[in-house]
Amino acid sequence: MKLAGACLLLAAILPAQTAEFSTGQPRFRLPDRYQSTPRPNIQPGQLAPRSEAPPPSRASNQAPGVRTALTLEVLLDSVRRNYPPLLAALFDQDVADAELLAALGKFDLRLSANFETDQFGFYNNNIAGAFLEQATPYQGLRYYSGYRLGRGSFPSYEGKLQTRQDGEFETGFKLPLFRDRAIDQRRADLRRAEIGRAIANLGIQQQQLIVNQLATRRYWSWVAAGQRFQVAKSLLDIALARDQILRDSVEAGQLPRVEVIDNNRAILQRRSSLVEAERFLQLTAIDLSLFYRDANGQALLPEANQLPALFPDVADFPEERLKEDITLALRRRPELQRLISQGDQLRVEAQLYRNQRLPAIDVGVGFYNGFGDANRVLRGPQEVRTGLNFDLPLQRREATGRLASAEARLMQLEQRERFLRDQIVAEVQDAMSGVRAAQSRVQLIRQEIDVARQLEELERDRFQLGDSTLFLVNLREQTTADAQNREVSAIADYFLALALYDLAIARPVP
């Protein structure tokens, strides 16, 4: 599904870490249980101990060792606190907050001042003034207050510039009646910035979900590698334990020498498999170190003694919860909510341009109070002035074109939202199918392991009675180990599918 593909795409752009592997000392020390163990004390007549390697998921016990087992909860907490790409994503919220602050700045109290002088013409005069203007988000209302002083001689057509001896105080407001009343550029920018802040938060949530899913996948791959290493180690220990017994039997003339040679071949093959399993364990540990970090953000290479001894239990996954989880996914998925919020931004834009097609009819009311001697000023000292301004572009092509663009983009977004809803439903269904399939595989492989162990024991008994060969015993042991490895893979697939299901329904991380 595309959801898994998106996760792999994000994994490709996350910071990469390279590592060189030498043929010398391994990058981390194996725990005691991985070291070579003494051969068990085998009683005479017994070829080798039974293969009693425990199944990989029966409990949640910790592995023996000095350090505490690394749990998924600890890993995800480390990701949340110290994972650099996720911390970088948090700055998207700061960017959105800054954009919101800039939009609020359009409602800042504005101070304006002016000074004009005319000293070399027929009229000599000086004009000075200072005003404060405040725009509000209420119906496009703006109010202002200020002081103005005009002295000297003025032509009759500029008589309003002349004031009394000590100037005049002016206060008033301007109110749009049609255009810019329901919404204007300032309020539209503010509303878009508020929605943009919510979009940034949803983007952070989406990245956190994807990163957590990637970390979870790395974690279970690491745990599975540790379980495969145990299977390979157990298989090698069986061959090592019976090697001396076979040599003694050959010297006593009870067995042909070919049996010792065949067992030596099995030892070499199993050592090779153990080296391969150790290499893969190191590889998965290095991959996991990208997500496992200390308080300073430095990558930590998890040691093998931090491996949990066993997988958690594979829990039942009832299909009845599918309908409820689909509803939860449609409500939680951040990318869907982001698309809805982007549609809200476009609706604000369409509302603005729809309003811009209306005529601009603004009413203004001002109160004036003059101070000092009248001189030649014939008005005042107090008066109230009202005015009405009208403006309308006859063709209105700019607003019409921008409105059509916003509506087209909105319809485009609605179609994308519709498809995304269908895609989310399909992803949840596919994720549940994957979980249930992995659960069924685990149950079937466990039955296969029981049968393989029975055959292995019977083949060993036949060998001790002289009715079989060591080749067939090795074959039965290898078959049991292969089944155990498949069980490890099936359980790992179960938890990987469960992680993908949690991503599909956007399950929040505790």
C-alpha cells in the first residue's frame, strides 16, 4: 500500500549513517549467553542433548546481563525527545507562530506625522501634524486621533489646511458598508495564519507518527535478529556437544569415521551461519542507533545484552474492531485533517475575493476641536464632519479572476480529500489483513515446530539404535532450526504489521 511506501520514502530522506565492519573485534560485546559454553555432560549411550531451544515468543522476560533490556517504550521516548529530524520538524510550529504574529502586525497601532512648508511662493505657510490610527477586526472599523497645526497664508481652495492659533485636535472613525465589512485583507491574512498554525501542528503529528513507525520497525528487526542469533548458537552448541562423543565412538569401533567428518562439516556450516547471524544483528543494531539516542542527542549503539530475551505474546486481533478503527482513522489521520484545513484556507480566500467584487462605500465621522485665536479661520471652534466615499472598478476582473481561481482550487482539493478518505479506509483494511495473516502464520509455524521436534527426537533415537545416519540427524536438526527461524520471522512480521496498523489509524503514542 502507499502508506508503507511513504514510510520507506521518509526513511530514505532521513539522515544516513555509514559504518565499516572489520574482520577483527565486533562493534559490541555479546552477552554471556552468546559466548561459547562448555559441552554438556552427556551420559554414556546418549548421542547429544535434545534440541530444547525455547520458542521466541512465550513471555517477556529480560535477557540476563548487566544492562536492562531496551523496551519499545524507552526507544520511542528517546525518539520523541532527541531524534534530530523530529526536533527539526518542531520548528515548523515556530515558523507558523511567526506568520501569525506577522498577520497580527497588520492591526498594529500606527503613528504617522508630516510637515510641509511653503516659503518662496505667493503664499507663505507651515503645516505639521501627527496622527494615531488603529485598525480593528470588527466589521473593518478603523478609528484615529491626532493633532494638526496650519499657520500662514493659504489660498481659498486650501482653507481647510489653516487652523486656529494653537492648532486643532481631530478624532473619528471610518466604517466600510459593503466591501471590506464582512472580511478584508487584514482579517483574511489573520484567519489564514491561524489555520496555518493548525496545519503546522498537524504536519508535526504526521511526521511523529511516521518516525515512530520507522523506529518500531527497526526495533522489531533488531529483536528478531537477536532471536535468530540464539537459534544459530543453539544449533552450533548441539554439534559441538556431540563431537567428542562421536570421536570416542569411532576410536572404539562403534561408528565409521565418516560420522565424525560429517559432524565436523555440520560444525563448520553452523559456525558460518552463526557469523552471518551475528553480522545481521550488528547491522540491525546500527540501524536502530539512528533512533536510540542519549539526552544530548548522540546516537547510542544498543548492545546485545539489551536485547529482550523473548518477544511479547502475540495477542488476538478481533476483526470486529475494523469498523470502529476506520472511523478513528478518518478522525485522527493528520494528512486528512491538513487537507481539510487547507480547504478552510481556500474558503477564506474565496470569501475575501467574493467580498472584493462589492462596491466600496465607506462612511467616515470626525470630530474637530480648535484651540487659540481664530485669526482668519471662519470655522469651529468645534464641529462634526461626516463623509461618504464610493469606489467600484466597473469590470472587477481582478477580484473575479482570483475568486474563480480559489473556487477551482477548492474543488480540486475536495476531490483529493475524497480520494484520501478512500485510501485511508483501504490502508486500515490492508493493515488489519496483514496483522491477522501474520497471527495465523505464527500459530501454524508453532504447530510445525512441535512436529519438527518430534521428528528430530525420533531420528536421534533411530541413530542411537543404528537405524539412521548422522546426516539424517543433522537434517532433522536443521529443519527444526529453519522452522524456529520462520517463527521468528512470523512474529516479527506480526509486530511490524501491528506498527503499520497503528500508523494507519494514527494511534497516538503514550
